[in-house]
Amino acid sequence: METNNLIGHLIDGQDVYGTGRSQYVYNPATGAAEKRVLLADRQTVEAAIASAQAAFPAWRNTPALKRARVMSNLKQLLEQHADEICQLITAEHGKVLSDAMGELQRGIENIEYASYAPELLKGEHSKNAGPSIDSWSEMQPLGVVAGITPFNFPAMVPLWMWPLAIACGNTFVLKPSERDPSSTLLIARLALEAGLPPGVLNVVNGDKEAVDALLLDTRVQAVSFVGSTPIAQYIYATGTAQGKRMQALGGAKNHAVVMPDADIPQAVSALMGAAYGSCGERCMAIPLLVAVGDATAEALITGLRTEIAKMRVGPGDDARSDMGPLVTRQHYDKVRAYVANGVAEGATLLVDGREIELPKGYEDGYYLGPCLFDHVTPNMRIYQEEIFGPVLGVVRVSSLQAAMDLIDAHEYGNGTCIFTRDGEAARYFSDGIQVGMVGVNVPLPVPVAYHSFGGWKRSLFGDLGAYGPDGVRFYTRRKTITQRWPSAGLREAAVFSFPSNQ
Ligand code: NAD
């Protein structure tokens, strides 16, 4: 996969390298540029699409049970290679190893779901829809489909897409994040080992040039995208203008509401993980805590300060670290600038993670300690914009309704949660809130693999969410066949009225 630390592509079952553009892949723990990733040009992407196109007819006609068996084999291989995969995630993304293991496990659950393909694709049948007429609906694959994925879950988010698409009979071209591509590529190679024929899954590394080649190629029938909202909107608009089926999951700014009757210690420990886990680089992270009442805010802040003081920031491969570095120097600078901006706009910075002591040898890593703001208000940029870093802001409101009005007015609607002991409040909140995924005393309500993932508002462009039942619908199209086998006794004269069962 890697030649002299050069990360190439996987096309038609072969490692492909080239001499075109490339960029560094950094180890965020040390700041060292350890590898280079090739950035595919249009011709390389077209070769991957051609391979997928050629593999489609045979794969489409491979029994769903055989396709599903590849997924079962892959699950085993991923479990065998879990350490290697997670080390690659940590070395390029920065997250702590236990968190990398969690993301891989959630990815594997999507493979388990895909391995039910024969059951998922059974379709619907109606006997005697008319006299001696049978009618049934089939779920047929689309052909070549593509996936474009973000840096923050290099194993899990691609596994939201291609296992189900492929189990449904499609062939796939994946364009992972150029910031941490190695674990994604390793998993794809293991899928070949598990029994995927060459061309069924291709991986091209790259940036906008590769993405545009996928969006504009008429052979690509559908595209799944996960990333930031401005890019999601561009991808969705460009793909739909080409007549493709599109789904584009975007960014987020998730609020956690804490009611006065909540179990505060439980809320504090849940919010610590939700705000600072993976350095805040999760689309379901909680960067905003909406405290109902000043007493609730004070109690939460006291608890959070105590827990933050115990946190250890350090390299992700050190088991003592709770939080690793941010992904790149550029992102680190951006998140620091948000912290400065919050101070300038008048929020109270209770915990400043900008000056932290680092273990020796890691001074050039992209470490930012946990930051905690109080008195964040909706007019501030740190309230409105996705920071994607370890920055938690407390917003104070006087009622549940005020909290809900704030959330509903926000441009994003990915996830939210409420901490309370009051079932009526929880029910009112979860029923009415304009957000796609809701937790009740659960801070990160990421749906399990047999449900589907999708935010509302500017967190999702398209009608169907990722994976689960929505994934099956996205990666298949319905064909309804109505059939009659005329027999002598049933021959009729021509009928010119619309057929009905009258
Ligand atoms: P990003 O939007 O920068 O990149 C995502 C993908 O788009 C990458 O593969 C990248 O190469 C490509 N890309 C980037 N710029 C492009 C351009 N101008 N034209 C075409 N393609 C382009 O996102 P990221 O920084 O890698 O990931 C973080 C973002 O992803 C956050 O906003 C986060 O909320 C979001 N995210 C959302 C979900 C979700 O399910 N809603 C899940 C994970 C991450």
C-alpha cells in the first residue's frame, strides 16, 4: 500500500501510484510530515470509474448471499487487524487509540448490517394483483456509486457507505479524506482479501479535482458525501444538476440542554466525553451546553472544572492520554482563533486550553487543551459556527422553551440532547425539537447501524440519511414488475379502458 511512505490508490484490485500532485500527511502528535498522499487527477479517477463499471454486471448478478458472505469475512479480518487499523487512525488523525477502536467497532456494525443483504433486498410481492396477474417490486442496484468522506472518522464513515452499497449489488469508488487516508485504504485492501472481486471497490485519494471528476462523470449514478456544510451544499448542487442521486451530510453545532432537575454528576461526565472526546472533532460532539437556570449553570460549571483539571492531553498512542491533538496545524490555528474571538466578543473564558504543558518530544504537535466558556450568547461566532475543537460554551436560559427556541433557530440540526428526570419535559423536547437525532440523558445519540443517521436543516442535503434502512433505499432503486401468463381460457378481446379491479 505504501511505497517509501507514498500513499497511492487502489484501482481494479491493484495499488496504483503516479507522478502527479501529492501532499504531506502529518502525524498530529509530533507535527512530523511522515508520509505523502497522491492526489488523483481526472484520468486516474476515470480509470477507477471504468473499473467499477466493468465489474458491475457480474457483481450485480452475484447472489446477494454470496455478496453478504464477503461482508462476514471482512468483519473477521477487521477484528484480526484492529490494532493495525487503529494505530494508523491515531498516527494520522490524532485521536486516542481507545476512541479509534470505538470508531472501528461502529464501522464493523455497519458491515454486520450489510451482511443481511438477502433479507434487506427481498422486495414485495402481490399475487393476483388482477386476474392471474402477479406484481412485485424489486430493489435493484444503481451501478457505479461514489463516496466522499471527511477526516474525522477515516474508518467509520467510509464503512457507513460502501459495505451496504456493495452488498446491494453496486460497485464503488471511494474518495477518502486526504488528511488521514491510510486506515481507509488498509480496510479496502482487506475487503479484497475477504473476497471482493477487483473493481467492485476502488479507492482514489485526492482533493477537489478528484471529487469534481466523480461528480461530473455520467457513469457515476449516485454519490454519498459526508463533510462540512459548504462543501456538502456544493456537492449536492453539482451532483443533482448532473441528474445523480445525492446525499450530502454536513456540519453541526449540537446543543445539550440541562434541566434543573437533571442528575448533574451524570450530566457532567456525559458532557465531558461529548465535548472533548476526539478533541471535539465529531459531528455529534456537544460544543454548546444550554443550562436552564443560573443554579444549573453554576453546578455544571463546578463539575466540569473539576473534571477538566483531571484530563490529560497527550499523544493518542499513550494510554494515559484522554485527548490527543487536533488533526492539522491549519485546523489547530483555526480553533485557537475561535477561542480568541470568543474572548473578544465578551464570553467568559473559564478554562483556557491554549497554554498547556506537553510531554517532551511532542512540542510540535497540534495540542490544544480543553477550553470552557461561560456566558456564550447567540450573537457570537463561537455560538453560531462549527469550531470542531475542544471548546465548550455554556449558554444560560431561563426555561426549556427558551432553550428549544435557540436550538430551532440555529442553522444546523444534526444532534441534540436533554438531561432531565422529568419524562414530560423529555417527551415535549424530543417530539418538538427541529433536529434529526435526539438523546434523552444520552449525549451522543448516534443511531445504531440498523437505524439511519441524518440531521435536519443544513446538516443534511438530500432526502435519505446514511446507512441502515435509508442506506438500502439510497443504494437501490425500485422496479415493479407486473406479469401475466395468458392461458387459453383467459384470452380477452382488446380493452380500451384503464385496467382496474372493479
Ligand atoms: P471537508 O468538507 O473539508 O472535506 C470532506 C471531503 O470533501 C474530503 O474528502 C475532502 O477532500 C473533500 N473536499 C474538501 N474541499 C472540497 C472542495 N472544495 N470541493 C470538493 N471536495 C472537497 O470536511 P472535513 O474537514 O474533512 O470533515 C469535518 C466536517 O465533516 C465537519 O464539518 C463535520 O461536522 C462534518 N461531518 C459530518 C458528519 C455527519 O454525519 N453529518 C460526520 C462526520 C463529519
